[in-house]
Amino acid sequence: MTTRDAILTLASLVLACTSFVQAQQKEPLNASVIAGSGVAYSNSKSDLDAPVTGEPDAADPAPVPTPPQSGGPIARTSQDDEWHISVSPYLWFPGVHGTVGTLGHDASFKASPTDLLSNLRFGLMGAVEARRNRLLIPIDMIWIRLEDDRALPFPGFGATSANLKATEFILTPKIGIRLINGNKISADFMAGIRYWHFGENVQFNPSVLGLNFSRSQNWVDPVVGGRIQLALAPKIVLTAAGDVGGWGTGSQLEYQVVGLLGYKATPKMTLQGGYRYLYVDYAKGGSSGAFLTATTAGITVGVTLTLK
């Protein structure tokens, strides 16, 4: 063998070894890249014929589980440190009865749900609730204008009837904490305030002694209460809520009780219907001596929409 032949033979061996080493390095590199995407890779036909399971690689970190936000009828609180907001426009068809007066004179009033609708001049009702972890911030608002021309004055002093026009605005912001956050049941404790505005204009007919008056009252009551939600079926939830307050701070006493049955039509929409009862006993001192006792109770229907 000549020197030239030896050099060519050595070069061929070097090239063959280099190609073999590169092939060995290339195959695990490709396998590692494909494995990172969660797809099995192999050059063998048997491996290609095997079913792809789609399971993630064992080295991939497992996701951190969080409570579902729309998997069931109960809007559970989350653990993602984000705010979740829902709005609940509703209609309340109550009957109203009570007594209003001043200067030692009063007029009783009573209106059925039918009377209320026929004499209703304006109405706006709705609630908004923000949730973050176990923190709850619900806000409820009612704004209605009422009129009753068949009020009965007592004592009459010659008047046979009285006309009552009333404007009622109620705003109830609260802050609460979720004590129980389960799939089947949740329980919340809440505390806050209820702001009342009640303006009335009473005209006695005939008004021989000039007993007509127009007054308005504004006051704020502290309130405490709670809410319990129970899942009766995968899409049906029962809600019971209530609060009590006053204790002479604004009104002497006030309380309400609410019962609702909800149907989760979509993951972000729940239809609701039920009954609501609200009572207030308010008396203002001073020369006017204005006072009001009122019970508002009846059927309510609405919808809760999850915005976030």
C-alpha cells in the first residue's frame, strides 16, 4: 500500500466514524424535542402503529387545581386572587301596607301587587356582587315611586280620604366572608348598612284644618345577616337569605327574609324566582314627629349574569 492509499483509507475511516457519532447524537436530540411537546417519537414501525394516548410527559409539572367557577349551580369563591363579578337585575311584585304620619296624625295605606302595578310610576331594582377568594361584596338597590288615593286618615277631623304619594329608595352595600365553600352547600356571613330614603306627600280630603304635609326621611341602619345556598340538582339551587338591623340607630327595627329557587340555564346565567319580605319601623323625634311603619312582601323574579 502506498502512502497515498494509506491517507485515503484513514480519511475514509475518520469520515465514517464522524457520521456515526453525529447520527447517534441526532436521534436523542429529536426524541427529546418531540417528547417536550407531548408526542411520542420513534423510528420503528411498531411504535408508529401504537395508539397515541396524548398524555403529558412525566417531567411536565401538574397544574394547580382551583375550584370550578361555573361547574355547578352554586357560584363558588375562587382561589385565583382575581375579582369575579355578577349582576342580578330583578323585578319585585310586592304588596305594601303600613302607616305614615306626622304631627300626631297618620294615614294608613295598603296596596296589593295589582294595585301597586297600576299605581307604579317608576321602578328600578338590581344587585351586583364582587367575589375574590372568600371575600364577598354584594350591593342591592331598590328605587320605586308609589301612589295611593284610597288611604284612610285617622283621626279624620272631617277628612274622608287621603292621597299618598311616596318615593322609596333603598341601597344596601355589604361585605361578607364565605364560611362554607362546598360543591353542594355554601354559607356566607355578611354585615353592612342599609340607606333609606322615603319621601311622602299626604293630602287629606277635605282638608278643613290644613293637615296636608310633605316630608321626607333619610336614615342609615347597620344590618347583619347571612345567606345559605343548597344545590338540589346539577342545575338547581335553593337560596335562603336574610338580615336584621336598626336597633334605634336609624329605624327602631328592620328585617328582611328572601327565598329563591334558581335554575342554571347556561354556565354564566341563572334564572331565579322566589319570595321577599321586608319590614321597617321608623320614628323621627322633634317637632314634626314623622313616623313610618311599612311591610313590603311579594314574589320576585330575576336573572344572575356572571360577567367575569
